[in-house]
Amino acid sequence: MNAERRIFKRMPVEFKAHCIRNSQGTSQEYFLSFAKDISLNGMRLISSKAVGIGERLTMALEIPIYFLPLLLYGEIAWIKNAAETRNNLESGVKFFKMEPIDNKRLKKYLSSKREEYTVPTNG
């Protein structure tokens, strides 16, 4: 990525992300991943499972200050080669759906750390 295209800055985190891959038909696959950074629009995901660009995931994100996880729906926007990430698979997830309560909780968490994470960047 040459020019920054993100609307919001990403905050470094280490959160568990319980992912469900919805395959064709009714089959679903669960796998555990970790969010390494996050914004109101997306996050960087580290996993041992391969994902494809354009693939959609349902994710339950554990944020330590909340008893219940955030329910997020995202699409894989980019992927880094496993050789570049010490055999972990790294990908960028763009959120396409989030319940208003989860959006509010994520925004509250991000702004409690630093307000710059909830203000759109100049772009």
C-alpha cells in the first residue's frame, strides 16, 4: 500500500477473534485468530488458517473490558504471504456490518485509549 487509504487510524491490540467462515451451502468452519490492530472500519487478523481475498467472515471479538464479545462481519481485503509473517497468516479485514450497539462499544473502547482512533484521518 503506497498511499494510506484507511479512514480511521488503527490501534495496536491483541484480542482473540473467534471466526466463522461461511462456505457454500450450509457448512461452516470455526477457527481462532487474533486481532493485531483495529479501527472502526476494519482490523488486521493473524491466523493459522488461510483465507482468500473477498472471503466473508463472522467474528466474535473479545475486548477485555466487555463481558460479551463484539459481533462483527467482515470481508478479507488483503493477505500477506506466510513467509513474511513467520508462518502465521496475516490479512486485512474490512467490516461490512456491525450492530449499532457493537459499533458504540468499539468506538467507546477506542476513544478511551486515544481519541485520534475515532476521528477520520485527512485523506
